[in-house]
Amino acid sequence: MIDNLCKNELIMEVRNYHVPSCGTPPKIDPNIGLVAYFENGYGEQIVLQYDRDKKCIRMWHGDCGWDNEIRVEAFRDYTVIVRVNPPAPAPTDPGQLEFFQKLRDRLRRSFGKPLLTDAECDYLGNTPGLNKKERDVVFALWRLWHRE
């Protein structure tokens, strides 16, 4: 029966609604894991893929730049959404330094003991700007896929 599967039949084709400066949409390898596509009425597009080996969701969001991979993964007892690209260099402006120190303090309070290192705070603070509905979709897929 498995020999009769239509593995090469196209199920869905999606057009990229973003300007060229948003980068090139990802090429998805179906052998890595499960795939989902999300689009809202504003034309925001998100492609998600559960990476079975790495136990994370790889995500690409047109508005965040197709070339900027985002990950959804477990960190301690939390599910976090972070950019794969390294964060920008440490700020030198006093106002920015104060902002980042407040962010680190807030993250440390949220995550509790053991206290986060500066590197962990910088990693966790490197998050994309997702709206509530986008986060709801991402977390729903995480709960569904991460149980496998």
C-alpha cells in the first residue's frame, strides 16, 4: 500500500506577498519534519517546520525577513521564540545600556534560579516582534508537535 502513495503530487502552492527586500522565502526539506503555513488578512506569512532531530520549530516570517530564521524551543521549563541570527553588538549609548540592563533584570526575575547569565539574557532577548495571534498559532503548534 505504501508504494501507491503520491509522494510527488503538489498539495499546496503559496505565493510570496513580500517585497524583494524581505529576502528569499525558505526552501523546505520535507524530510526534516512537519510543516505548517500561516497567513493572515494583512498578508503576513509564516512558514513553520518542526525539526525532529533538534526538537525545535524552525520558523520564517516574511515581515521579519525571510532570511532570518526564528526558532521555537524549550529553555528550562519555558517555550521561547528567538532569532537564530546573533543579536546586534552590545550598545554603547548610555540610554541603550540602561534599557538592556533592565531587560536582563526582567528576564532574570521571570526565569528565576539559577540566574541567567548575560549571554543567556542576550539570547532570550533576541526575539522577533510577533503579535498575539501569531504567538498563539506558534505555541499551539509547539504543543502539538513537541509531544511526538
